[in-house]
Amino acid sequence: MLEQIKVLKYYLYYKYFLRMGSRRRLKKWQERKIQRHLVFVGKKSKIYRGKKDLKEYPIVNKQFMMTNFDRLNTVGIRKKEAEAFAVRAERDRNFVPKLRKITVGLSSGTSGKRGIFLVSDKERVRWAGYILARFLPGSILGKYSIAFFMRADSNLYQSLGSRRIQFHFFDIYRKMEEHQERLIQAKPDILVGQPSVLLMLADEMKRKHFSIIPKVVISIAEVLERGDEERLKAAFQVEVIHQVYQCTEGCLATTCRCGTLHLNEDIVHIEREYLDEYRFVPIVTDFERRAQPIIRYRLNDILIERKNPCSCGSPCLALEKIEGREDDVFFFEGKKGKERVVFPDFIRRCILFAENENGESASDYRVVQESDRTIVVYEDLTEEGKERVRQEFEKLAEETELILPKIAFQPYKQEPGRKMKRVERKFQTEEKA
């Protein structure tokens, strides 16, 4: 009961009391929060001891976090015991126990490199209150059923549960047929899952295998493509497909009432490493995470700023979209000898612009650049469709002055339990190796 009261406290704080008004006020408030946070971290984290100014902290990545796990966290948990604890939970599919009152999670991430995260009880209930403030379709005093389709359950998500808010975890490693009856009984008001899973549910509903009517649909864990977003809106009959951009390093962005993705600058500070005028890589400082400090953590994601402000009036930076990972930027030989870099959005357009004679573009596809630079398009296409895709890649090659490699075609396939990536590069560059 006490935990639910704490969740309610944070819900009310983020829903009604925390008001920034202007960008200037937000930045000043952030500075105060960061300064207080760094005083704590400078005392409690062995590796950061004595550091009080944000500029004193190095820019770090997952390798740094895992290599220095024991000296970085402030709760005295060693990497070896945390990893063993998390692996055991994954194998047993039992995610309820905590390690010395700390929630321990395992994340392979899109890169495939294992990460371990620690979350204290206070951080857990704060997160729950924040998420409920963002996405509950009505008052917190109402009754809600929430269905989560995820790889792993966690105490982090169980914080949402109460007599009024029923939480239902659906393991994505199980066959979809095993979930249908329980999902129908759950009658979810809020449906949460990866776009690939949500699309599977939408297809099952189209085949009339079952029917649910969620009020809120939330996309997580994978890049939500525009085409997939429209399919999901139509299938679930909602005006907005909400998104939560969350990873081991924190809850970084959520959608507003207008459907625009905003950085959660009321709980994280984001430095921007620009790749061009609007694309940037985020460097994250989470000023609410104390058990495992996340300070100047450089992600491998590419975000695109929105050119025009959102009509919702939020001072938090609006995003056009999450484009993908730096690892999935394609590399080509340039006509003038210099290597050419092509962002994932331009690869997607080669598929989406290759409309058929009825004006319909691709729904399910993947584009992979293999180690020999060959491009493999996974899509169920006619010969005419393949030719249209080739023509779009030829236009791209001409516009960007690159030498087009071999293009091969294969039937579309999506591996169950694996994050869906519409655009993927299978090799590392020398800089990333």
C-alpha cells in the first residue's frame, strides 16, 4: 500500500505540479537538479569521486559502464553477482526477486552487447508515477487494464500494479496463440509492445482470431516506421500511436497529446552531438538515477529534431523521429573515390517510394547491407516491384554520387523474439571495429 501511495505522489507531481513554461526556465531548473545530483554522485561513486561539474565527467559508453560497473554504482553491487542474478531470472523467467532491494535487469540492446542495469525502489516508483502521468487516458482513480508484450518482466513494470491498475505481462518468446485467450480476458485499456509484436496482433485481429479495443497503444523498443504507425492506427482505431523511447540508460522521450515525440528533459539532460543540421546523437545525463549513475552516456542512436515547434506548447525538445542506430548507416563507394555515408531514412525511401501501380507502398520489408556491401531487400515482391526498387536505388546513387553495389531480393522474414530493424548494416566500419 505504501508503494502505491508513493507512485501516486510522483504521478501528481509530474501530471499537475511540475510546470516549466519556457525553455529558459526548463534549462535553469535542469542546472539546479544536475548540480545536486553530481554532489551526491561525487561522494558515493568511487570512479566519479570528487567530480562536481558536469564537464569534469568523461563521455562514456556501454563498454565503460560495464568495465567499471563495480566502482561506478553507489549501492555496492558487483558486476559478477548482478549478472548471475539477472541471467538466472532470464532462464527461470521469474523477474520478481530483487538483489538486496535493488531491481537488476539484463539488456542485450540492439547492438547485441550485454548490459546490466540497477534500479532502486525509489527510482522504480518514480518511473511508474512518471509513466502513468504521461499515458493514463483518464484519472488515476479509475480502473485500468494494462497489457505489456515484452522480452522480460520486471519489478520496474510491476510498480504499475494495484487494485485499480491491473498489469498483465505477455512473454514475447511464447507463441502468439498462447496469449489470445488471456489477452481477451484482460480487455486492455492500454496496450504496450514492440511495433513488430503490435503488427502481429493487428494481423491476428484482421483475421478475426480475437478482438480488443485499447484506448491507448504504446510502441516501445523498436523504431516505429511511419507506414507501420498508420497500419496500427487503423487496426486499433486510435488517433495516436504513442511511443516510449526507453533503454537501459533511462526513459528518454515520450509522445505528447498531439502525438509528437519529446525528449523527457524534466528527468534527463541531453547533450546533442550533431551529424548534420537536424540529426544528432544523444549524450544522456539522468539526474534522477542514483543506484547506477548515468552521466554523459553517449548512445548509438540517431535522432532527428523537429523543424517546427509542437502545438502542445511543451518546452521539451520535439523530435521528428528516431531514425535508427549509427551502426545502421550504410556505406558505399563514392564515384569520386571518397566513401559515401547514407542515413537509414534514405534507404527506407527507396522502398517506400517504389509504389506499385495502385499507389501502394511496402508494408513488411527489411533492407540489409552485407559485409561485401551487397544490399539484400527482404520483401515479397513481383518482378515489376523489384524493378521499381532498383530504380529508386539508382536514383539515390545518382543524387548522392555513389557506386551502387549488387542488389539481391529475398522473401520477407521476421525472426520471432528479435527486435525488428527495417534497415540494418551487418558489418562494422574501421572506426567502429
